[in-house]
Amino acid sequence: MEMVNQCITSQMSISILDLRSPPVDQVGVEERAAKFRTRSIKKDSKMQALRMALGLIDLTTLEGRDTAGKVRQMCYKAAHLHEELPGLPHVAAVCVYPAMVPVARKEVEGTGIYVASVATAFPSGQSDRQLKLQETRIAVDNGADEIDMVISRGAFLRGEYSFVHDEIAAVKDACQGRTLKVILETGELCTLDNVRLASDLAILAGADFIKTSTGKVSPAATMPVTLVMLQAIKDHFLATGKKVGMKPAGGISDAKTAIQYLVMLQETLGSDWLNRNLFRFGASSLANSLLLQIRKQTTGYYQSPDYFSIG
């Protein structure tokens, strides 16, 4: 009941503050998103999409039991996806906690792989702003190329939109020119209208990417939610000419789903967004599925999942 009341408060505050986020047609969004799941692509296009998806992954380990050894192993895998399939792209980035940034920085040096760090009291966002900014600066000083922050969902659901906006803007400043990905944690935002409003707030505050989820809350990324966020990015681009990136994260673990997301991305925003500077997958197991499919397309048979190096 408390969550329902928070959602009602949030929706009422939209009209009061006149933030001009357009209402979302939930039925229409869900129907359109469902159509992307029925698409089929030809063999040559499928191979191209599989390889592209590999190069768009933020390979992630964000567990309390993470160790330097585990991060080193992940970084090695990120740069050596499959020794017997030459010419594969490496992943876009590795994503770790701030304490592991120096380890990841050293391991990926010279590979072209970015180091991303979560910050701002990930995953809850429940901390003092100054501590969030300090954590961001520490990650940057330790060598992070990118910061994945979480918004204060409690403040957002209370209708404190200026607070949320100003906090994102402050973290953006603390990034010192590094890429800022703003995690909305859409599974806690209750409605697609709130997802759209949070997307617009994050973009207005200076987000370089907007991101669905931490991967710690269910539901995480879904195609309807991602479609709403893509439309916010499109509307901002049409109004300002500025391109903002998109990162669906959590729950995207198989090649078929990844390709469906890429089709949705291209048909909504166009081919300019089909690169790691404007689109990422936040995933820990997606690479395995993509490698299995690439192996199948290349050799005609499936390899055992245990063969691949990424678990």
C-alpha cells in the first residue's frame, strides 16, 4: 500500500511541476515492444548482430564476495572472449565496485576496454549526497572511465524532482568529464509514466547514458521499459540535437533477446546508436550465449556451454 501511495503522489506531482513529460500509452508501448520479439533476421545479419552485441557488453561483477582475483579473471576474459574464434571484438567495458577500479584499470590497460564503476551508494542510493560525491571522485581518481550512478528513488517517488535533478548534476560534475550512466531502477518506479519522467529528469541533468536497472531488483530491464526510455532519448535528440546513450541492464542473458533489443534500438533511434558510445548491455552471462551462437553460425554445431571461458 505504501508503494501505491508513493506512485500516486509521484503522478500528481508531475502535473503540479509541469515537467512536460508526455503521458505513456502503456497498451501501445507493450504492443509495439511485443512485435520486436516476433522479428526474424537472415543468417548473415544474425552473425553481424551477434558480433555487434559482444562489443556492446559491460561485463559486470558486482557482488559482496568480489575479490581482486575474481576481477582479474573477469578482465582477462573480457579481452580474450574465445581464442579459437579469431577477429571477435572485445567487450565495451568491465564494471566493478569503486574499490576494485585500480585492479581493473591495471588489467585492461592497452586493450581499449573501458573501466566502469558503480557509485552513489549502489544499489540502494541511500546515502548522504556528499558521501555519494566522494565515492564518485574516488572512483574517478582510481582510474574509472565511466560512472554508473543510482538515482534516489525514494526522493523521486515523493515528488522531489529538483532534488533528484540536482543530485545527478552534482555527480556529473564530480565525474570530471568521464561518462555518466544514470540508473533509474525502473523496477521500483511503478509506472511507465514514472519511467518516462525519470528518463527526462536524468537527461536534463546531464546524463550521458540512461540505464534501466542495477540488476539487484526485479523486474530489471524489459522491452516496454526500454522502449519508453528510447523514446525519451529520441524526443530529446529531436528537440536539441544531442545524443544520449541507452543501457538496458539485468535479465538480458540470451542472444535472441539481445538481438531483439538491437532491432528495437535501430528502429527507434537509427543506426547511429549502434555503437558502444551510445548503447550498452549490462550483463554478466550474455557473452556466453552470444559465443555459443557465433560458434554455431561458424561451425554448424553447438559447443558445450562449459567450453567457454565466461561464467
